[in-house]
Amino acid sequence: MELDLDRAIEFVASAIEVIAVIVIAGSILLSIFNIVKNYSSRKPGFFKSYKDRIGKALQAGLEFLVAADIIRTVIIEPTIESVIILGLLVLIRTFLSWSIIVESEERVPWKPGKKEVAAE
């Protein structure tokens, strides 16, 4: 019974990783398609829009990957070593996510963006 539960949890974690890959790859392919399709127009902010889409796709993908790591580490192999590795992975992915926000939105994550300030 426990073996079946472990297999099911491993399957769920793997499925979440596949979703992350689909989100990242699909968004990149869609963005490339839009760039090729709209290249001749070259509207202002054209490449910034592309960069923003890629950044948001990477952020979403990273969130899915962190969720899969948490499920796999905490549920399946809860050893000190695996928890330390999970902590390092979460730190690295959090730093990557933070870097993506800084790069794409040109702001630090704890300050409101232009859209958030305008809404207030």
C-alpha cells in the first residue's frame, strides 16, 4: 500500500515537472511565433513585450518546478540531506525568479509596479 502511494506521489511530482516544461517551452514557442509574425511592424516596445512574456513564462515554470521539488522531497524522501538540497533549490529558483522580475519589470520585487501604482 505504501509503495503504491509513493509511486502515485512520484507520478504527481513528475506530472508537475512536465507541466512546467510545457508552460516554459509553449510560451517560448508562442513568443517566437509572435516575433516572426509581427517583426515587420516593429512597434515601439516590440522586443520588450517579447522579453516580458518569456520572463513571465519562466516565473510560472519555476513555480511549478519548486512545487514538484517540495512534493518529491518532503513526501517521498524526507532526509536531512534531501531537505537541505530542497532548500538550496528553492533559494536558487527564488533568486532566478527575483532576477526575472528585476530584468523584465525594471523594478525590485518588493516595490509596486507601474500598473499597481496606477490602480491605487
